[in-house]
Amino acid sequence: MKCPDCGLIVPQAAYDCDCGHDFKPDVPRAASTGASVGPAASFPLGNPVFYGTGGPLMKIQLVNLLLTLVTFGFYSFWAKVKVRKYFYNETEIGGDRFDYHGTGKELMIGWLKVSVVFIVVFGAMGAMQVIWRGPMSELLANLVFYAGLLFLVPVAIVGSRRYRLSRSSWRGIRFSFRGRAKEFIRIFTSGALLSVVTLGLYTPYFDNNVRQYLIDHSHFGTRKFNYDGQGSELFGPYLKASLLLFPTLGLYWFWFTAWKQRYYWSHTSFEGLRFSSDVTGGGLLGLSLGNFALLVLTLGLAWPWVLVRKAQYTMDHLAVQGSVDLSAIEQEAQAASATGEGMAEFLDTGLLDADVGI
């Protein structure tokens, strides 16, 4: 490419010229109609960038708080959409930013549906304890409750992931999740039970299997993501972290978490692209201590800055290598409801945001 300022020829993969001019390669933009666009060619995307700052997010959250109080909590669904949309719109890769298309109405309807389900479940449990009074009634009710959780948590994870990806886009192309709840229930329940039976030793295999299923069934348009990590490779670091947990007063877990994030990303790919992360245990510890100090010193008012710092740190340490033929990716949006999202809110399943990433 030719620099418009000094006239020097700059390599296609470069993002700036020696004279200081900053520009991105002219990559053909995909249309949302489903048709392929531009000549078939692969382009490097470069690393993701997060441009968000605490000030604008603070304004959004202050308005959200006021409207949520005025509406007795009902505006919280629209508030969540505004925050998500802000983070999506402030994240860029390859010169284009992400977008979020969910609505507050969808989240509210999903939450109401799940509310009805849980009212029925807890009502049935209460009735059962009244009818079958005795020492065994409480034990039976608890068994039913935890067995139900073991079933509902994977359903919530699949439903929430399906909804969130279906409402996410980049360059006009939607993401999607095409895994089935029935398959994931089998993986999740067997893994959770084996983790308990083995006193936690099966946990790294369980975590790896969960991530593999969620990533392998995630798509961008017509193309899918891939994960090739192995639970056996996670076992050694996990065992070491478990043994050092108490001697280090829990501090070593930051180093294990950083290692796990680097491992997860390095084994994740999309077409000709591979991801990598260079987060460190010291970096995660410093980020957590800094965020904690901000919250304490400001009595919680710095929460928007805490969220921005976490997103900024993740993007600053995430890299994308290789190239991808964007013209070969077509629109293939999938239908999804917000019921799973509502269930995830009830059960507080933080698995998606904490471990999966994509």
C-alpha cells in the first residue's frame, strides 16, 4: 500500500508508516445479505483493541441506575443491553467493531418465562415437604433440588450462549452457537459427578471438555471455531496449583489462572487464524489488587473503571496470528430465544464470561 502522506510503500500487514500515518488495510466488508463479497483473498486481521473508558460507561450506568429505581427494577433488562452494547462497540479487530443486537424486551420475556418455571419448582418442593412430613422429607427435597440444578445449569449455559452469540455480529455477520442441550447435559453432568467422586482430580478434564464443546459448536457466519486442547495437559498445572493453594494463601491461583487462559487461547482457532494470550499471574494479581483498591477508595463508585480495566487488560494481552478469507464467510444467522439467558441470570452461571471468551 502507498502512504498518502509521504508516498512510501507500506506492507499490506502494516498498520502504520514510518512517517507516523496510521491506517488499516482495506479489507473487503462482508454484507449481511448472505452473498460473498470481494475477491477471494486472505487478510491478516491484527490484534483486537478495546477503546472504552470509565467516564462514558459511568454516565451510562448512572442513567441505568436512575431509570431502574424509577421503574422498580424493570429497566434493568434495558440497562444490561446498554452496557453490553457499549463493550461490543468499543472492541475492534481488523478495523471493524463488534455490535450487539439484543433488546431489553427479549431479556425481560426470557426472565419472566424462567420465573414461572422456578415458581412451579419451588412450589412443588414446598408442597412435597408439607405432604411428606418427617425426617426424610427435607433430605428428599434437597436431593430433588440439587439434581434439578445439575440438569438446569447446563441447559442455562447452552441457552445463554446460543442467545448471546445470535445477537452478536462483526462486519454485518452474525455469530451463532449450534450445540444441543441434550449433548451438553451429558458432558456437564458426567463431568461434575466425576469431579466430585475423584475429589476434584477430574476437574481439569471436566473444564476442558466443557470448553471444547462450547467452542467447537460456535460459528461466525458459515464457518466454525475449533479447540484442540487436552485435559491431560491441564492436569499437571492444576494439581500443582491445588497443592500450592494453601501454602501461598491462594496467591498461586492467579498464576494458574493466567496459565490456563494462555493454554485455552493458544488451542483456539478460526479458519486460518490462531489466538494467543500473554497474560501473567503477576499481571492478574496486580489488576485484581488495583481494582479492589479503586472500589474501596471510591466506595464502589469506580465500578465502571474496574470493568473497563478488565476488558482493556484482556484485549491488550490477546493476539491473533494468521490470515482469513473474509469473502468466503456468509451470513447464516440462527434463531434463539432469551429464555436460556434468563435462566443463566437466575443460576448465576459465570462460566461463559470467565472461561470461554469467544
